[in-house]
Amino acid sequence: MPGKLKVKIVAGRHLPVMDRASDLTDAFVEVKFGNTTFKTDVYLKSLNPQWNSEWFKFEVDDEDLQDEPLQITVLDHDTYSANDAIGKVYIDIDPLLYSEAATVISGWFPIYDTIHGIRGEINVVVKVDLFNDLNRFRQSSCGVKFFCTTSIPKSYRAVVIHGFVEELVVNEDPEYQWIDRIRTPRASNEARQRLISLMSGELQRKIGLKVLEMRGNAVVGYLQCFDLEGESGLVVRAIGTACTLDKLSSPAAFLPACNSPSKEMKESPLVHPPSHGCRSTHNSPIHTATGSRLTQNFSVSVPTLIYTGMGSGSAGKEGGPFKALLRQQTQSALEQREFPFLTLTAFPPGLLVHVGGVVSARSVKLLDRIHNPDEPETRDAWWAEIRQEIKSHAKALGCHAVVGYSESTSICEEVCILSASGTAAVLNPRFLQEGTVEGCLEQRIEENLPVGCGFCHIPYDELNMPFPAHLTYCYNCRKQKVPDVLFTTIDLPTDAVVVGKGCLIQARLCRLKKKAQAEANATAISNLLPFMEYEVHTQLMNKLKLKGMNALFGLRIQITVGENMLMGLASATGVYLAALPTPGGIQIAGKTPNDGSYEQHISHMQKKINDTIAKNKELYEINPPEVSEEMIGSPIPEPRQRSRLLRSQSESSDEVTELDLSHGKKDAFVLEIDDTDAMEDVHSLLTDVPPPSGFYSCNTEIMPGINNWTSEIQMFTSVRVVRLSSLNLTNQALNKNFNGLCENLLKSLYFKLRSMAPCCLCHVNFTVSLPEDELIQVTVTAVAITFDKHQALQTTKPHVEKSQQRASADNEELLQFPLELCSDPLPSHPFPAAKAVTVEKASPMGDGNFRNRSAPPCASPTVGVVKMTPLSFIPGAKITKYLGIINMFFIRETTSLREEGGVSGFLHAFIAEVFAMVRAHVAALGGNAVVSYIMKQCVFMENPSKNQAQCLINVSGDAVVFVRDSDLEVISSQQPATNCQPSCTGEVTT
């Protein structure tokens, strides 16, 4: 046998009372793996049983170790009736299958029941003994590491980045099977959780096999999603970037890092491929073993290509031949391999050469019931069409790769919207494949690539542009052409030259649609999508100009479909890139007949916009140096000639003269007001209230312009569910109230985190969904990081530590309180009621300590509550070990919604339990933190008339071991074994 799994049940504690006569429990445990089940003895009349069982041994294939979860079921023994279920624990064995992973899983796991929640804890020890298996026909992928982080993991270096890997598996949803009509809700929920665990393990194993075929050993940027298609079935899909990683083992790799995450990220995690070594095989088109067939062949694709800010143009006087040769070598090198789609958003130095801009595509599909899960062609073909469209858009921009790539779906009844987006880019081919560029040529190319602005240069020929654009010479190097605006889905490159600070920019949009069925519904949705995309992009452009900035990073656009409406939410981080031209203002132009009062109103609005731009520039410290016309490299073509290049030949010369763009001046962005909707759009520009003093926000990992971070972080999750009224709604009313809903949610977060100021909300991730008719759900996760605004931390350290501890206590009390204390009451219509929950430090377990087996000998033997953060790093600390990914799916159902505190209390308790279970699994692996944490799904359904509710949550992240910089300093300055003393960092855990 390739593997032996050994399990020992030690004890339980805080079990619920199952025998009302004695107020005690007769508990025993069933341990199941695959088709084999073991049972412990019954421990009579105790709420804290001590089983101390023998070792239960399972002899299984390593393929089963990857697919199957270990199921531990705790039951109450009844002599004359069926045994009562207390709860279950699912343990993923995959983290034990790596060569450098932990050898044992040991700790206290919360016992979870889908009806009652957490019902005590159980102490389990799990070990795996693997045998060498050199069979080249094996179906397991043991040894391939998975990382949720979208950058090269800390403490690793990339040897080769092989390319894109994807897979999906399909099955019938147990919730919609015929047997579900006669079984209990608990049995139905458990069947669903078990099936999803099986599908998740199978999917991860198949992704690992593809990585092994490509001669890789890791998947970075691993994103796994669940598509709940109702009666059509259940789809689990995943994408990632296959890499070959090497572990950094030199002592310098674990030296204390600066508190600035941006400085830490500048360390090069990339190793150039050697002349002899790994060979990258071609990633051929892949088909899964499962799928579905569609009875109605209906598909409408909505392509979107944002042409604002496309990457690098014609070669200048210096470096032109080398850049042309680089493009030629890149194209020829990649003709022989798959078009690279990379899920990475942060890159090692030298990999990202040019950025083209955002490319995206959407497709509307009709779902039908899965008749044969073994036919994979349908869903695979859907995503293949989307990726082919993205590929064609990127090629049109002169790019050969897509980075920051992501895929998502939105499902309502039988209609599904498939969305994919990324950033077209030119990558240095020597990091993707061995031997594509000669060494001497590489050096000459690198010498001629400017630092800090090269990624902004356009990658296409400006004389053959596929779109109209305003190009100028780079304000940094003054050699190459750059666009006036740049949109990307990636993080800000570490070497980018930025003026001032960044900020969170959001575009929000609602559109009503008529209720329809099947093909008519899909047609109506597909007709609305292009207009929604256009309006969302227009909002982003207007708000970017209003902030006085010229680039967006981390752009994420969601289009959510409901029964009677579509909602769009776009989030990005706006910055001012020094390489791009200074953005002009916003000018309002009216087309209505001359009217004194109307013109006065227009002038008043214009003044407010100008004042807002001036205030934003002062707030975000945007003071770019003035650049004279003589300092800008080569001369720019005459205005008339350049305008003719950008406009169609059918337009008159008068029009061209009217819209000529004069060189050296700041061109205004004109908003024409010709109807009521246009006026509403202008008003919406001025409704975005800036954050309170001392607060900043962004949806990327790093806030541009802030470097002096402290080690205090606070992660939070907030969910707000709103029920629509039955009044006749309009698009304007929906937009106004949707804006108010998101703004009030941000205000409440600022209020609850007020004691942490000055701080920055990083990695702000908004998700909007329409789970049912008349329900709107907004979920936001983020992390608040404090920074030392006046560099006073060194002189007042004791006082700061005490104030931080007091702030932590205040924050915990505030964040556990479910009411929205600061948000203004919502209007009586169309949103009559809003319910929110904001959760952090939500571990209901009394004992949060665990044995840290992986910590260095000088570290403290016990660690507090496991840290959780959506960032890929921990400020003021060094990640020393990755223990594997945490990918968990939970279902919670209640038939006593009002008794549990309504929607707010129910969601608050459920998310708190999710946090507790994630922390327990990480602690059992020997970790002390979860990085790259994300709540990928939070689906809430409510039936107020029956007092029922159900919620499904899917979370993931990387379990890690980290060491504080202060501990590393102690270790490096003292003798390792004898003089080491346990240190206490005084940190605020989350």
C-alpha cells in the first residue's frame, strides 16, 4: 500500500447535554475514511470524556488520501433508540503529504453541527506514513504544494513559471435529489458538505497532476470556487499558476525585515533559469472527467476590452531596437507554447515588461439538469470560449500574456453569467521558458529598460492602434509613449514611481429588468450587459479624474444577476503615476436651451467639482513636479495630425479641429448633460464622502505612499442583508440607495475602528449578491493596519503599547456588537430595513492556546489566537514555513431565526464559528497564522414567514508559521540554545 493513515481519539470537552434525565452525555466517536469505519468505546455520563483510544489504522492509496477527507462523528449512545448525532469534524489530510510539511495533525477541533453550530471540542491526533511510489501511471499528485497567495510565497524563490492550470468537476447537488424530500435537513446538509469535500480533493489532485506533467512542483494563486446551479447540479472549478519553486535556506532569508511591506516585497524571490535544468512541457488543452450536457444550446457572449491605458508603444530613439527584438523573441518563444494566463498579481523584478490594459469577457448561458456527470464537454467548452476571447483581446493590444487573471460566475435560476478578466501584458520570456533569449541580449535589454516606468510604456504601434487614445511621452524617462490613463487588475509594481497616496475608488450601478423565463431572460440580460459595462467604466473614469489620479490597480468588476435586476460593483485603488500625464479636470457641458437658472445650476456644479478635485489633491498629497514642454523627450506630432490618426476618416475637419488636444496643457474631461440621468450621474460623483481624518482605504495589499507600518493589524468581516420594499422602484432610486448602503457600511467600519487611527484599510474586498427576490447582500472583508504618522513610535514605545492594548479591547467589544452605531438610518424606501454583522476575534472557544511544534526553539512555547489576514504577509514579521492551504465549506441552517437574534445574530454567530474552526485547523497543523484569507462565498437565504434561514460560506487561505522581527533579533544576538528566553511580543491578535 502506498500509504497508511493512523488516527487516535484522545478526549472531548464542553459537549452538549444529550440526556435530560442526568444532564450528561454518553458519547462515543466514529472515525471514517473511505468505506472503513472504526468506533471508540462509549464514555458514560460525562460532558468531558477521555477516550484515549488505540490507533485506528487505514491502509489506503495516496490517491484516496488526496480525495477523501477524514470524517470524525461524535454521537450520543441510546440503548432503545437511534443514536443522536452531536456533530462532525472534517480533517483534510493533504497538508501531511508534502515532503517538508508537518508529520502530524494534533489539536482540539470544534465539533460542528449544521443545525446547532459548534457543540464542544474533540482532541484528535492524525499521522500519515507514505511509501515511495515510482509508478508513472499513478493518479496521485503528492508533493505538489498549493498557495492561495497571488505572489511568489515568502521564503520561496521561483525557478520557472510554467503557466496556467485549470480544472473543474461536476456532480448532482444532494439538496435537489429526490431523497432530499424524505431525509432530515441535517442529513441533507451533511451530504452536501461531504460531497463538496470530495469534489474539492479530487479537483486539487487533478490540478496537481497537470502541474507534474509540466515539470512543476507548486501552484501559486490557487483559486477554487463553487457554482451552486440548483437543479442543474454542483460545479467545483479551480485555476492557478504552475511554478517550480525552491525553498530559501540561506540564513539571510530569515533576517528581520523592515516594518514596511513594500520594502519586504522588493526582495527578489526569482532565480533565473539555469542553462540546464527544468524543462517546461506544453500545456495542452485539458478536458475533465466530469461535465454536463445542455439540451438548449443558447449562448450570448459580451466581450469587453478596456482600451484606456494600454501598455507600450512605438520604440523611441533609445532602446528601440532592443525593445523590438525583445517583442520578436517573445512572440517566437511563445508560439510553441500555450498562451500564458497567470493568476499572479505581484511579480518578481524583471518579469513584467509592459502592461497593456484590462481585458475582460462575459457570456450568458442557460443551465440544464446534469444527465451524465461523466460528460465534461459543456462547462469546459464555456470557459474555453471565454479564455479564447480574452486571448484575442490581449493579442490586439500587442501583448502575449494575461496577468492578474480571475474567473467568476453569477447564477439566478437557470441563467448563468460567466465572467473573466485580467490585464494584457508583455512578460520577459526567460522567466517562462528556458533558453528563449540569449544571455548577452538579456543583459542589453535590461540595461535599456527604464526603472519605475517601463511597465507603463505601450506595447503596440501607435500608428496602428486598434482604438483612439491620447498618447504622450513618458514623464519619467521621456523616451517612450504612455497613455493618459491606465487600468489594471494587478497590484502596483514595487518599483513604480507614485506621487502622493492612493485611495479606494468604487463604481456602483443597478438596473431593473423584467421577470422572464429561459431564453427570453437570457436575452434580456445579455442586452443589458454592454450598457452596464460602459456605465461602470464611465463612473470609474469620472471618479478617477475627481480624485486627481491617473491609474487604477486591483480592478475587480462584479456583475450580479437577480430575478428582477442586475447589479454592478467595481472596486479599484486609484494612484497618481509619475510616468503618466497629469489628469485634466472635469468640465460640465449642457445641451438644453438657454435658461438663466439652469446655467447658474451648471456653474454651481462646476465649482463644486473643481473644489472637490482641489481638496482631493490636498488630501492625498498629489503635488507632481511641473514638467516643461522642452523637457519632454522627442517632439510630439502636431495636434491636427495626431487627431486624424485617432478619429475615423468620415468625420469632418471641423470636428477634428474642435477636439484637437494641445500639447503641454491639461485637457478637461467633458461631461455632457442632456437628460435627467446625466445630471444624476454628476450628483453621484459628489456623494462619495472621503474617509475620516486618519483613515485611508485601498483594495490592494499595499497602500501607495505609506511605508511606516506597525505590527498591529485587525481583520474584519461585515455582512449586511437588506430587504427591498414592494414599492415601484426606478433605476435612479436603486442607484441612490445602493450607493447609500455601501457608503454607510464603510462609515460603520470607520467608526468601529476609530481607536486604531491612524490606520489604513487594506485589501478591501466588496461582494454583492442577490440571493433571493427582494434581498440584497453586501459582504466586505478587509484588514486594518496602523501606521506611525509622525514617526513617534521609537520615543514613546511603552505608552504606545499600552494604548494599543486598550484600543484592542475597545475594538473587540465594538466589533462583536452587531448593531450599526454610526451609520445614518436608511430611507424608509426602497430599503426599509438593514441588518448587519461585523465580526472579528470571533473564537467562541475558551482555550485558544496550542502547541507550536514548528516554531524555533527560542520562540514562546504557547501562542495566542491564530492570526488571520487577507494579506500575503504579516507586518513586522517573517513567514518561515507554509503548512498548506485551508479550504473549507460550511452550511448553517436554523428554524428559530428570531430566537437567535434575527439575521444579524444568526450571521454573526455563524461567521464567528467559521473563524474558530479555521483557527483550530491551523493550530493543529502547528501554524500560528492564516495569510491570503478570503471568504469566496457567503450565500444567505431567508424565509421569514417560517422563521427559517440558511447560509453557505466558503473560505480559504494559507496556513503559515511566522516569527516576529523582535524575536529574530533576539535569536540572532544571543546564543541559540542556552541563553534563549521565551519572548512576548505584546501583539494584538485577531
